[in-house]
Amino acid sequence: MHDIADLELRGLPGVFVASAEFVSAATAQSEALGFPDMKRVFTSHPIQDRTDQEMRDLADQFFPEILAGITSSQ
């Protein structure tokens, strides 16, 4: 979250990516950092026990949303 805020301060687009378990924490943190509208994408949870192929599939699934977050204006 801090990295995305730093990118935004530098004028570079960023998207925070985390699993759905962290929606509330991400909202609180982005507000605390002064970026309540920080772009974010939440994947399905959990992540840690996924195989490499499952992680590639997950990345493919969420790539369009992440790309849209860094290429669209506000």
C-alpha cells in the first residue's frame, strides 16, 4: 500500500493487489495514507497454498482489471 501511494505521489499509476481477505484493512490503510480512492484489485483467497499453475491462472484472470487500473484516468 505504501509503495502504491509513493508511485501516485510521483505521478505514476499504481494498483494495489491483495486477496479478498484484506478488503477492510486495505480500505483503512489507503484512507490513513490519504489516498482513499487508491486503485485496488482483490483476488480470491487464500493465496499461499496455490500451485504455480494456479497462480498463473489467477494472474491471467485479474490481469485485465489490473491493466485497466493503471491505464485508465481516475
